[in-house]
Amino acid sequence: MPSTKEYLEYVLEQLSETEEISYRAMMGEYVLYCRGKVVGGIYDNRLLIKPTESAKNLLHDASYEFPYEGAKEMLLADIIDDKQRLKELFESVADDLPAPKRKAKKQ
């Protein structure tokens, strides 16, 4: 079941105080970025986050779930109603991740 636009809008509203949040639609789901880094996504109306050290510490009781068949496990972020904790989670995960690789320009 693809994620709904309403759920995406709710998540984005909860992240409205977090700087540099963006998303990209992918086959009925949404990949979420913080500061240009993929931190997680919305899959079947579930907010899933990459399991970095910060995410594991902030979501210590969270379950691991698969966004889709064949994908790596991610953490289910069940703190969606808490704007401050969600902001801290996204910013901490972005800090944990390496800078995105720059794509080579075509010559």
C-alpha cells in the first residue's frame, strides 16, 4: 500500500522547525532528507529512520522493520507526535551520516 500525501504532509508539519528538510517521491513512497542526506523515509504510512548510533540511542525501544522487500532494516520512529524529539532525531542522524557524494559532471 503506497503512503498517502496526507501522512507525508503531517510528517513535514511535525518537522517544520527542523532546517533543510526535503523529500523525494519514489514509487508511491517518500525518501526524507535532512541537510541533503537521506535519513529515512515514509513507507506504507510508517516513518522509518536509518539505524545510526544516534537513532539507536534516541529510539532505544524502537522495532526494526523493512521498508520494502529486499531492503535493509530501519528503525520505526514512533515519536512522530513529539516535534522536539523528532527534530533532535533527524538532526542527530544527519550528523552521523557522511556527506553525500557529488555526482561527476558529464563531459
